[in-house]
Amino acid sequence: MTQTLAAAISQSVPREDARAIAAARRGILDFLAAAFAGASDSGYRKLLGVSGHDSRGDASVIGSAVRASAQQAALLNGYAGHALDYDDVHSSVRGHPSTVLLPALFALAQTRGSSALDLLDAYVVGVETMARLGLALGSRHYEQGFHNTATLGTLGAAAAAAYLLKLDADAIENALGLAATQSAGLRVQFGSEAKPLHAGLAARAGVFSAELAAARLHGSPDALDGPIGFFGVFSGGAAQLERVNDGWGARWQIDTPGLYFKPWACCTATHYAVHAALTLRDAHRVTPADIASVTVTFPPGGDTPLSNQLPSTGLEARFSVEYAVAAALTDGSPGVATFADVPVRDDLSALAARVARRHDESAPRASTDPATRFSTVEIALHNGTVLTHKTDRLYSAEDLPAKFADATGRDERVAFVPAHVESMQSAADLATLFNVFAQITV
């Protein structure tokens, strides 16, 4: 299976699919919005301080005028992209693809002089790899405590990087194996400054794996196969290996089911409930003073990543449906500041304490299939009225130029970026984009 996957990667020609390339351009813009906003995150500043910069490198780092090596830039920019949990999500991955793939590809494209079209192709291939591996891996991997962004991201970044470097199928197979043996990341880190580190480490490992494969450092040729390969070790016995290559690229995963662009800077598992809460607030003019209690109903496993019920800081609150719903009912649509790493407001803590969770055991268990996901918000008012709304789909942030403008504080120096990403094709176009990285103030 490892060999077959490597062959599919090497033979891919995404640029022949206009829909896939258009989706890739949108993914790049959304990543830049999340990463540029993430450059002011305190955890990112700590990483910048500890890791230092490799002055021998040529790769741009977001929020710094100093260049770094490709591996170091991938680490730093991967962290920035995931720092606020504002980056895109893919249902087949059950995680965040772009914050791993794009930092790896940006770093290699800049240091190797690749064109923007080459980068777009490699990005599509990376999303396809992560998504196909996610579908094949099944749900137990995530439920056992692994963070798919980190584990699948390492392999996806290696595939994308190897494709960008134009390695042949044998070398890609080797890169996948070298990445698989570095695959790591635990959900216990959710709600901490270590979670975005997962994205950076995966991006760096992907670059490292591709560079090692290009240098012909060899590992096992069958690293994804067998009882002690990637799927045997990580799937919990739930792997469906046929899903890796079945229909590869027939409809690229970056297009269908596509990337979900977050309207709110918190865990996607809260978004169904946030939407339902906002719907009830707007329709019935509900205020916190009216509310006796709130119940949020999930499918079994639907709240698995939501590890914080009564968070003390906005950082922890990114993984609290109680807080997210309380914020939505109190302030309306949550902004980036709603989840800033500062103490939670007393009024939001008080309302969050009146929010309870339950599970609809009659519903199918939540999985990578979007049809298995929903949240129902039930608000009991002091006057005895009960208001209920169910949201069973994600509502993406469709106006990405507006999201980018908001994330960058409407900085005129970067206002050209949305149009530039939409049209870029050459290595010179990429160079113009990379020059912007240093203009983002940390």
C-alpha cells in the first residue's frame, strides 16, 4: 500500500483541475489570515525566542526580518498558523491540513525557487494524502488520544514536500516511511501552548523527511503496511486501507468535501453549538439574564476534543463548548479577542456554569463523515419557555478577504495579498508574498 500511495502521489497532475487549484488559492489566503493573526500569540513569541533563527537560511519567517533554514521556518510558521485555532479544518483528516502543509511548502519553495503553480500542485497533493490517510485510519486513532493534525500532518507534509522537490515514486515511498516513524502528537495538549507546536513539528518533519529522501537516506520501504507499520500501530484495528487510493484525485479532497474555513477562533467541535446559540439569540432576543440553563446535545464522541468545561483563560476556552456558547449568547458572534490568552470574564464563567452537555445515544457515533455531526442547543428560560435549535452542518467563513483584513487589522501594507494569492503563478510572485512575512509585527 505504501508503494501504491507513492505512485499515486508521483503521477498526480492537480493543475489540470481548475476547481482544485481555485480551492488551493482560497486555502492559502485563509492560512495567511490565521498565521498573520497568530504572529502576536504569546506562545509563538516564546518559540521565536527559544528556537532562534538560523541565519544561514533563506526562508522567511512570519513576524521576523531574519531568515531561517527551511526546516526551522516550517516549524515557526506552522506554529503561527495554528496558534489561535483559527486555521482551516478538513472532515476526512479530522484535523487541520493547511497549517502543516503550507509552512513546509513555503519554506521549500522559497529555498528551491519553485513557482507558485508548483506550490499549488503540491498543496493539493498534500491535502489529498492527509485526507486519504485519515479516511483509511478510522476514528479510533483520534479517540485513543492522537492528534491527527500532527500524526497525519507529518505524512502529508512529507508527501507534499517530496512532490514539490519532484522526487520519483521510490523516493516518495521512502519519504513517507521516514515521516511515519516521526509521526506523533497527543490530544492531551489541547488547550495549551503545545497544541500549535504539533503543527510546526509536523511541518518540520515533513521537510526533513523529503530532504532525507532526496539525499537517499533509506528507511523501510513498507512503513505504512503490516502489523508494525503505521496503520497497524495507529489504527486500533479500525483501518480500511482500500480508502487510501480508491478514487485518488477523481475529485480532489481539497475541493470535495473541501476545506472548512473557520468563522470563529475555537475548536470546530464547538461551532455547531455556537451557530445554534446565535440563531436562538437573534431569533428570540435572548439575554443572559433570561437564561436558567442551557443544554448542548452531541452525537456520541462529538465533544471528544472539548476537554475544558469551565476554563480559566481564553486559551483553554478554545476547547470549551460551555464557554463558547456562553460567549455567543452574551456578546454575539465570537471574535478573536473572545479566545485571547487572558482570564475569562466573570459573567461568561457564570453563564458557562449553567451550560450542560449530553449525548444522543441513538445517533451514529461522530466520525470523519460530516453527516454524523451535529449539536442541539436547548435554552430553558426563567419564565418556563424552552427554546431549541439543531445545527447539523458547518457554516464556513466564505468571505476570506474580509477574514484576512480583520485578522491583519486592515494593515494597508498587506491589503494587496488577497488579490495577489488569487493570481500568483511564478517564483517571483511567491517572492513578493514572502516579503510580506517580515512586515507582520510580533
